Amino acid sequence: MDQVTVKAPAKLNLALDITGKTENGYHLMKMVMQAIDLYDTIRIRKNDTGKISLSCGLESVPCDERNIAYAAAEAFFQHCGIEERGVEIRLDKVIPQQAGMAGGSADGAGTLTALNELYQTELSLPELCGIGKTVGADLPFCLTGGTAVVEGIGEIITPIADFPDCDFVVAKPKGGISTQRAFSEFDRAGIGPCLDITAMVKAIEDRDAAGACAQMYNALARVCPLKEVEAIQNIMTSCGAKGALMTGSGSAVFGVFTDRGKAYACERRLSQRYEECFLCKPISHGPVIE
């Protein structure tokens, strides 16, 4: 086997709260996260160069050690003690950048999945998550996928029942703020934990999409209100969304629809204003080998 192709899904934060900080300054989180059928494609081919190389069609994507996929490959080879590291990684990006949808982490998770298959190392999901968390906080969830409660700095994953059948309309405005600034604003605001996820988890288990939407919350959106985010939310709710929320540190916004016709109409309306607009479904898996 010389080449493997993997599709790696994006994520949405159905709920996001910050519960504190570790001694070394990492924020402790309590989240409900959802994988969706919006995928980056990662193609990895062995070669005889002895080096990791990475390419991507987008100029804005770094193709060196700064890229999470590149870092994930280095971490994989180090963990497995593999000296022959000649691989070419090709990223085909669809997940929006700087959107709060874990596009970079999805690529890292897809890279670990592909290398595990390519080198026949047979690492378990927990082992892959162990490698992933050394690279980025979102990698363990991106490897796991589905619907899950995520805690700690992102490494504690508790899968829960699949989210009720629905459509997600996702739109990303051009504006936004950096993740670092978003967390700094939260720290400056001095807000304590606000979220009890029990009601959301129960609503999901009861197949009650509207009830789950009533519990949606994002602490970062609370301290970093963006006019474009609010505008998109208003359009989504006016189109019939059961709930609309910024995901992660933004700036992508998603709306939850239980009526497909209304979801299509909302996506068409938003796509007239925003280049990056998607109609998605919840999925119950992480990266998939093609």
C-alpha cells in the first residue's frame, strides 16, 4: 500500500463553556460537539525522500511545521518509532478557515487516520487520540466524531446519543477575531461557568431537536459579539431555524432546521450574501478512509 485517501469532517459546537484554567494557562472547557458532513480530503502517498512534504491549493494554508497535519505526521512517526518518514500529504480544503469548525484539526485527525492505515500500525482510537492531543486540543474529538460531551482542554471525550435528524445551515462571514483574542476577552470579562449541559444531553437522547436548541450556548460569542454573526443568526431564525449559534471562537454561524424546505430556503438566501455557505447533516463518525 503506497497511498491512502481520507475524508475528515468538520465540527460544530452545540454548547461551549469555559470552566477554569490549568496551571500552565490552558482553558478548561465543557462542550457538546457535533461532527457534520462537510469534509476536507487528505491524500497521503509514500515516497523515498525520507521527508514529510505537504501541499495545498490555498495560499493562505501554511505547508510546513505550522500546519497541524504536518505536526500530526511528525507526532505519529515519533510515537511509532518509524524512521522512514518519506510521505507526501495533499490537502484539499472545503472546511472554512478561521471559522471555529476545526478545519486544521480535522486535517490533523485525517492525517493520523491515513498514516495508521498506510503503515498498518493498527493503533486503537484511544492511542490515536493520545497522539492527537499532543498536537491540538480539538484532535481527539475530530478523531472520534459523532455527538459527544468534551471536557478538560479537549481530551476528555464522552460519546452520547446521535443528534436528532436535522439540517444544519452554516454560513461564515469574512470578519472575525482570533481564537487567542476571543479567550483573552473572556478572561477580561471575568465570567464564571454558566452552562449545565444535562438538559441538552437529555433532549438529544429524547430525540428532541428543539429542546436541544433551547440549551445552545457559546461563552465566547457572549464576550465577542460580532455584528455579522448577529445578522446571520437573525436571518436563520427568521427562516425557521430552531436555534442559531456561532461555533467555537467563530466566525461561522450555524442554524438547526427540522424542516428541510426551510433549510434549503435559508441556505439560498444566505449564499447571496456569503461566499462560504453550506447545507449539512449531523454524522456519527470521524475520519473515513475512502
